[in-house]
Amino acid sequence: MYEPLRAAGAAAREMLLLAAAQRWKVPVAECVAQTGAIKQIKTGKTLSYGRLAAAGKLPVPQKPALKREDQFRYIGKSVRART
């Protein structure tokens, strides 16, 4: 299920980026996904994923861009266990 889940996550990320760009009336290229939010690069404005629920109404991308392995935050990295 690794590849289908990667594609689903990538599609959701693209939809969230588009929703934020539409709200701010800026190009999608000016937005990045970071730690549970979308940030507009030029202004530093952020919107949490929760505030972008309207993204669920957008068309689902059929071939979303996947992250490169060097962009992974957790996959392939040691994670300290919580106690």
C-alpha cells in the first residue's frame, strides 16, 4: 500500500496548496506545505490544513507530484520513542 498512500498524500497536498492559493489569490508556486499548514512564501501568511477544508471539494489530481526521498521527514529516519 506504500505507493497508493504516497499518491493519496501527494494529491491531498496539491489540493491544499491550490485551496490556499485561491484564497490568497496568488499562484500555487508561491505556496508551500509545512508541518500541518500551507505557507505563502512572500508574505509568510499561513493557513492550517483544517482551515482549508474546502480543498476537499476540488478535483483530485490524477498524477500528483510525489516527494523525493530526500524530502521525507519521517520515512527512513530514526524517531525517538515517546515515554
